[in-house]
Amino acid sequence: MTTSDWWRWLIGIDVIPESSSGLQWSWQHPPAMWGWFLMLLSTIIVVVWSYRRMIGPTTTRTLLAVTRGCLLLLTCALIAGPQLRLPIIENQSDWVAVLVDRSRSMTVADSRTSDGSLRSRSDITDELLRSEVWSEIEKESEIVWLGFHASAFDINPESPPIPDGWATDLTLPIETALRRLAGRPTSGVVIISDGRTTNPIDRSALRLLQEQAVPVFVVPMGSPDAMTDLAVAETEAPTRAFIRDQVPVIATLQCVGGSPRSPVEVDLIDEKSGRTISTTIVAPDEFVNQRGEAVLTGVETEAGSVRWIVRVRAGADDLVKANDEQFVDVEFVDRPLRILYIEGYPRWEFRYLKNLLVRESSFQSSVMLLSADRDFAQEGNAPLERLPQTEEEFSEYDLFIVGDVPASSLSETQIANIRRSVSDRGAGLLWIAGERSTPSSWRGTDLEDLLPIRGVPERFDEAVFVEPTESALRAGVMRLGESSRDRWPLILTSAGDRGRLEWAQRIETSALKPAAESLAMARTVSGSAPSPLVVSMRFGAGLIVYVATDETWRWRHGIGETYQERFWIQFIRYLSRGAAQSDGKPFRLLVDPKQPGVGSPATIRVEIQDPRLGIGAGGESLDAQVQLIDPANGSSEQTIQLTSEGSGWVGLWSADAAGMWRVRVDSPRTGSMEQLVRVVRFDSELAHPETDHQQLIDLATRTGGAVVQPADLDRLKQLLPKRAVTRERSIVDPIWNSPGAFLAVLLLLLFEWVGRRWLRLA
């Protein structure tokens, strides 16, 4: 029937395909059975009433009555909307979303194989993606493959991308998968991950899974047990120093998963030559809350910028190689340290110390002995005829050494200039205690604030031995031993016979100022509780050290000058670092922190070193040009406006890429200054490489899913619920508006009209 074009035109079939079978008759507005009965009864009544009294042959009247009845019934039927319907049965398969973790934590090799070797989570994941179970699932379900770290993206399971994401967010891939599966029967979401996330799963995503009854099946990767990983978390070192200075490099170590199982070796390596400059060992019991500290010392004999590498040798505790080292950049200045040594009388400490200052070629010293008569030739390799008077004269020095000098020997102007040089220019101040005047005579002067102790300490009534503190180790001083492991010679301890100091001041701990820090303690021969002997304090831009004894010359007896010389040279270089930062320039460019992170704000500051210079009433701003100079990371350039403040200019900068950046300020006011800054990308993934399987288990439990171990991946096909949908739809073609219906009505009307005319009826 449906193959005839003429017949399809007559019936009005436009939509139903040809050669379709199973056609069904239906109504667009189907009346109830009682409706059909009323229409039939009404039609009979109308027909009988119309023709029962007409004059004419009974057969003719009956035929016309039947014709009118058919016309009325046909009209009622057309009003009901007759149509042809072709029913179609559709089977819609269910869908499965597979989310594959592609963050950097997946590179961690913590899965032990049968032969005892370790495999990375990523390698095992790639092997799982080649499993035959996915082909079995695809026979009944459609699979959407998504990779994720901080974002979600399509992947090909046969060639997945390398895991290089710097952060993990499980919320986003779950929401992306649900959007992709919207309106489709969803069998479940499969997550292949180690569970390590930088952001917890948002409750809205969990609620959406529960509302849509979508179960989550998790395949936890990596070891469920905590495995230790050692990393260099942070490094700290001066940005500038003098050549031959023992520069301390402080490395903060992190051991994720507990404490290391064996001592940890940390090396300081010169990047250019590859030589190991310094090595230290951190014992497992030195780690507190999974963090330890290593202090290394580097020395450079040539001027210029150097890059050192702090590298940890972790051994069996190392899961991630990428976090085993960090860089340190230091600029070394080649010029003599300019020292002014003022002493009251020629005591023994003075006699040896002034010779040391003259003998050391890297020092330019001026020594002033106040008790000498007018004809005495003052010593030092830059001798003075008188003490400096003006601020310009005092600004020539990097370090002031004040011995047992009465405060009355200096004028108020000289005292004020020393204070200003320390606080504003970063010059160092070294106090050497004495029996006569230091510190007693300095109370009530402008230099009292530059004493790290309060009051006037009494002397010990017995001999003492020196014990360096950890603060001294961090500062890079009081390292008198022959190696970094032998920090303090045994011969200078109470176990030796050369370390006794017969005179020293007893400083009570309560007498230390709040900013003061003990670098060495004094322990009496009788073994009483130690008290501070060497105290340091920062004042403005400068450093201050107070040595509460003048008897280090006793360390020379039977040993030579080695220990005493090391003691004083280390302190002199330590105190001069503040001056090395400014190097006598009127302005200084600083970036804080020294190693900012990508996207983290850093402060660019131009400090005024010369107090005679000021910003002025105008308070004009400065522009800092910031440029990425690392070709491996592309190019970028920014202009940062620095606004004026009391001590200089300051502005905020945020780097958009890792690598070396040049920060440059060039203006007629400050001149040209620049600084190289290394911007690092903080690896939030590998900072905590341990797995978080519990988060995955909770997600599966709360959504009605299950945990599938990698070795049992075949179970996944049985665990996924069957949610395929069988749906019926129909193709409908209406007949009430077809040419055939119109012809049927027309023919019935024509037949009745002709019959009535034949009977001569109206």
C-alpha cells in the first residue's frame, strides 16, 4: 500500500517512510466510547427526522438518509483527527565517565612490584587504561574519557598525556562529567587517582551526584601507607656579601610521611664548576613536625654573581627527585672592609686584634687608641690622626669596633653619627666588653639603644668556657673547627685544656633586650647554668654584636692564633654584611621575598640609604621595569609603579611565569639599579606526594559506589549498574486534512444533492 505514490498522496502520508510496516490507526482527539455512542445516536435521530416525512420512493429516501448519516459520521470522525502512526522502539545505552588524574603527584614512584622495585602511579595508570575491561564495558555502554588536574580535558586512553598538572581539583572534573552526561542515562563515574588534591571536594558537587543518583567508583593509585619523601622546602642566604666571607646558607628540609630513617646529607654545590662547597648532616632526631634545618657555609674568592645549589641526598627516603634541590644566588663584592677600631687602653685583646686587622689583606682598618699620647703613631693600614667628626667621615666605614672606651671620649655628634651609620646605612657595631667602661659608661648616651643588654653585668667569680648556640650556626659565625662537621674545637670546651676564659661578664637572660639573640653561652668551670656571653641584635639596617669577654687571646696559648683569628674574622664579616647590601650607594633596590612564587605578590622597594636624601615635598613616584630573561619560559615585561613613603618607594609585583626576572629602576633621582630575581613555581602537588585514599573512599561510599583496587579492575564491569533505557516513539501522519478526506466529504454532499434534486426536493 505504501509503495504507491498516488495512494500516499490521496491518504496524505508525508512523514512515514515508504515500505514501513506495522502502521496503526489512531486519533488525535480520541473521544470516549460513550461519545461515539452519542454521535451515532444523534446521527440516527437527525437522519430519521430529516427524511421520514419526505415524499418519494422509500428506497430513494432510505439511500439519501444513509448518505446524510455517513456524511455526519464522517464529519465527526474528521473532527476527532484520524491519523496513521508508525511506532518505533529505541534502545538507548547508558554512559560512563572515566576521570584520569594527570597531576604531577602521579609521577611519584611508591607502588612496589613483586620484585621489590618501585613503579610510578602514572605508569600503573597507563597500564590500566590498556586493560580489556574497557572494551567489555563499551559493548554495552558509551564511555566519556576525561583527564584532570586543575582543569578537565578530553583524553585518548590509548595515548594519555603526561602528568604535568601543578594542582589538583576533583570538583571541576566531576561537574564537567555531569554536564557532559546531562540528559543521558548515566551508569556511573570512574575516578582513577591517588586522591591527592590541593582543594577539597566541594559539597555542591557531592550533592549533585547524590541528587542524580550517580555512583562514583574509585580506583586508588599509589601506596596507601605513608612513605617518606625528603625535599628542600626553602633556602635563605644573603643576596650580597664580600669575597672571602663565610656566607651562611640555611636550608629548610621537609620529610613528608614522618622522620627520615637515616641521617640526611645536604650539599652546597657551585653550579658553574660542579664542586661541592660545603656538606652537612642532619640527624633524624633533628626533624620536628617533619621539618629539619641544615646550615651550610659558602666562600667565594672572586667578585661577581654566583649560583649555588642546595641538594639533599635522601637515599631510600626519596620519592620525588624534582624537589631535591633549590638554587641560591649571591653577589660578591670585591673591596676591602673598612673598619674603625676605637680602644681605650692597650689591653691584651687589643694588642692581638689590631695586628689581625692589619694583617688581613681584605680589611682596611683604622685603629685609634685613646690612651696614647699625642706623639703615638696610631695603627692600622689606614691610620688616623684624629677620630672622625662629620657624618661624611663616619660614612666611610662598614664596621665600628668599640672596646673598653669611656663614652666621654666621644662627642655627642660623634656618637650620633655612629648611631646613624648603623641604623641607616647598615654598618655593623662590635662591642668588646671591658672592666672599666663598657658597657657602664655608655648608659644614658645615644648608643645605649645599640647595646643588646640592659643594666651593667657583673663579672663571673670563676673561669668560663664558651659554648656556641644554634643561632651562631645559622649566622655563620663561631665555626672554629676544621670542617663543617667539627664546628667547635674540642680543645676549647670544658673537656679540653685551652678554652678557659678567666674574665667574663655574667649576663642574665632577663637582661637581654627583646630583639637580642644569644650566639654563645658561658658555662663556668663548676658547671653552673650557662648564661649569654655573645649577644647579637639588629638595629635599623645594621647588626650589633656584644662580646662579654676580652680574653679570647688565651686561646693562643700552645695552639697559635688560628682559633682567635677565626673567631674575630667571622664576626667582622658577619657584621659587615649590612654594608655590603648597600655598598655605600645612596639608594638600594630590594625585592621581598627573595624567591617569590608564580602568582604570589612580591614587594619591590627602593630604600634611601643616605639619610641626607629625602623624597621631597612632591613625593613623585618611580617606575620599575620587570622583565623575564629566561628564554626557556618565553618573554614577559611589566611596569610597576612605586609610590613614595617615608623611607623610599614601594610597589607590588606578581610574576606570571617561573624563571629569572630582571627588576630595574632607572630614574634621574635614584640612578640606575637592577636586581635579578628567581621566580619559582610552588609545587603544591609534590610538596605533599603522599596519597589520600580516604578521600576517594568517602566519595565512593557517600554516592553509593565502590572502591576497585587496580589489581581487581575486571570487577568494574559487574559493579556498574545497568541503566540502558528502552523508549518508544511514533511517527504520525494526520489524515483529516488529506485530499482523500476532502473528496469523501465532497462526494457524499454531491450524491445527496443530486438525489434531492432528482426527488425535486429543496
